[in-house]
Amino acid sequence: MARELGRLTPRDRLLLDLLDQHQTLTTEQLATLAFGTLGRARNRLNLLLDRDILDRFRHYQRPGSQSWRWCLGPIGAAILAAGRGDPLPRPAAVRDTTARLATSPTLSHLLATNGFFVALTGHARTHDGTDLARWWNETQCREATGNLVRPDGHGVWVAGGRAVPFWLETDLGTETLARVAGKLTGYAALPPRRAYPVLFWLPTTARETNVHAHLTRAGVPAGATVATAAASAPDGPAGPVWRVVGQPGRVTLADVPATGDGAPWDG
């Protein structure tokens, strides 16, 4: 580990921090976040894999090959632990964490959530005046909201001088519409400083239509602003893909209206 400390680049440390916070990211996602091209990403990631700084896994898939999912390796986890003053993890414990992640039933959901924020980061890299100013994982969200809600993520999107904080709910179409709508009660109960719009990132436009039909019947709790978009939308989450419940048309993420008194970003 001591030898590796002198060989890590600032970008390598960024990769460690990203994987520490968000558990796993695909090759393509890491290329968007930290590299200019997919080829450069693969070369560096494979080098860090050989040095046990990173680890990876993927599942069997036919036809073709599934993208590698990257996570911390034994040396990378030890470097982060040493930087925090924590006990160094045993290599076997780090490998066990990777195995549990690879077989987790929530892996697809985690990758979809991370993909949302990666897409925003990629958009900001190619569009001046935009920035993903904050990206919280699920654990950070729970620390901020207590037991009222369990967001999948939280971010602050900045565009045209306007900062839009939001909560993210990633939907893979596996929950009933009643359960989806039931989450809004907790969001409406959040204190004003956390009363951000709730974004539902849905798998298809058909699912989005059904969610809106249900919310029209059931109603949205007072104090909650809800917007939906389909992950299949070609413009990505930054574009004019958001349909605000109770309003016509679609708007960009930067134009999603604030909730209540505006709930200004606290950053």
C-alpha cells in the first residue's frame, strides 16, 4: 500500500472516492466521469485492477458481454481506510464485499441510480454553464432525512445560474403504483429546508403514463412537487423530458419548479 501511494494520480484518487461513495460503476460510467474516451478508461482501469487497487465483476450474458462493474480492490480499500484513520480491512473482507455486491438483488437499481447522475455529469462536461454541484448516495440521503423517506439519491443541478436541488426515486417498474404514490407522504412531511422536488426516473413512457394517471386519481400531498421522466428519453435527464404532475408539457431539469417556499440549496 505504501508503494502505491506514490503512484496514484489525482484521477485515480477520484475513482477511489467515487467507488467508495457509490459502490460500483460500469466501465462506460467511469469513462464519462473521469476519462475522455472509453479506450483510455479501459487501459487505466485494467492497470489499477492488476495492482489490486480496483476489482471488477460481471454476469454471464449472451449474446455479447456484459459491461464490467468496477468496485474497490483490497489495496484501494486500504488506502481509503488509512486516509480516514480507520482500521485497514482484510483483503478477504474486501473480496467478500465485492461478492455480496455482485449477487445483490438491488444491483440493477443501484446501477440505474448511479447512471442518472453520471448522465448529468456527462452533460455538464459538454455544456458550459451547467454543473452537478452535489451527488448524494442513499446513505447520505437517509442521514439528511431521518426515517421520513428513503430517497435513492439527491443532487443539485445548476444551469443558467439557477440551482435546482432534488430527491431522486429510481423506478424499475417492479413496485405497484400505490406504493410509488405512497412515498410522497413522507416527502411532504420533510422540513422546509429539505422540501425539494421529487423526481421519478421511470423505465418507460408507458410506466410514466400510468404513474400520472394514478397520481391524478389519488392526488399529490400538499407541499410536494413531483416530476417524472422516462429513462428511455433520448435527451437524458438534463433535457426537456420532465413532466411535472399537474402541469402541461415538459420542461428541462433546470426548469422544474421549486417546492413550497423554494427550499434553497444549502450548499
